[in-house]
Amino acid sequence: MQTVQTKAIQVKGLQKSYKQLQVLKGVDFEVEKGSIFALLGSNGAGKTTVVKILSTLLKPDGGTASINGFDVLSKPDHVRHAISLTGQFAAVDEILTGRENLVMIARLRYLNHPRQVADDLLRRFGLTDAADRRVSTYSGGMRRRLDIALSLAGSPQIIFLDEPTTGLDPESRIEVWKIVKELADGGTTVLLTTQYLEEAEQLADRIAILHEGRIIAGGTLQELKKLIPSAKTEYVEKQPTLEEIFLAIVGRQGGK
């Protein structure tokens, strides 16, 4: 009987050095198909290096990594066919319009009916009204939504989001969170890197904490909570967070 591959990503003993600096020191983790996996760590922990190796942009010095069962070193073409990558900074052409960016990518990927592909993605990401404006006029949140839309042209099975909300305002960040959740609900496997604790808490099915080149803890949020001593129960009045206050005020103003 043929075994069904349930792991979208498998990483074992991954190592990488830049000259004398060892960035990855034996990283291990697995990602289930259709799930959201967060690689959480501070700047310099090695998160982007992991993503570059998994997306075949960088060769590891040791260990193994596979995408849908295909080794990133020996089967890079198979890996690239299954994935898409959205980097830390929006990779969009600011001279072109949103629609022109999407049509260009659809054509580069030899997709049928590129204009229809573009229109569908513009509608999906709430960019139809801005479709014929130059991207240079877009807000940061709109650029990030367009960037993710570009990554989804061709319906990749796995998408890597490298710190997708860095530099975004609270409203734009929540818009991106909504998109990420919808991707996973539609069956796309999402691996995101982040340094924001709240982002990992809100989105991820499983979380791995990468620190100084090693995974020091991993599991669901509930599993990670069990790693710290039980908190003393105190009854205090819950105060709204700054984000809740901001969104409530902005929403109230928008309703006038």
C-alpha cells in the first residue's frame, strides 16, 4: 500500500554558515499539509536563511530539507513548481499598475488567460478599485496584499511568507492575517517567519522558536504554554489593548 505524504515540509539537521559565522546549527521541524506554521525568532536567529534554503535560493552546508517529499538539493525544479515566496519587502514594480504586475507574472508562469487570472486575484485581495493605479500610489498594506497576490498566481501548494507584516500599521497587519488564514482554509500550506509574538499566536497551528541557530521549543500554543510554570490565578479587570482601542476608534470614525 502506498503511503500518503502528509508532510508538506520536512527539515532535519539543517546547517548553514557564512564564513566563520554558523547561522543554522542543526534545525529540525516538520509542517503538515494545509497548516500554518510559524518560525518565531528575533532578528539574526536564522529565519530568513531557513526560508532561502527551503525555496532553493541557498544551499545548506549540512542536513536535509524536502518539500512534498522532494529534496531541495537533488530535486530543485520539483520544489520550485510547488512553492511561492513572499520576501520581507514587497517585490512589486512600482511603475506598473496592480493589474499590469499580475498580468506580467501570470505570463511569466505561462498561465492561461493571464488577464482573467489578474482580475480574479485583484478581486480576491480587495484591489479591484486600485487595479489601474500605479503601485507607487499604493499604501504599505495594499503593496503587501498585491505582493501576496503575485505569489499566488498559479496556485502554489506551499507559500513562504518571510516577516509578512513588518512595517505595516495595525489595520494592514490584520488584513494580512485574514489573507493568511484564508489561504490555509483553502488548503494552502503556509510557513511564515515572524518576530511578533502576537502574530504567531493569532495565526499558527504550530510554532517553532528559533534561537541562535537552533529550534529550542516547538508545538501548538497550548503545548508551549505548558513549558512554563502555572501562573498564579488573580482576578483583575481586563483592560483593552492599544490595538483594540485603535481599531475601535477608527471603526467608529468610519461609521459616521
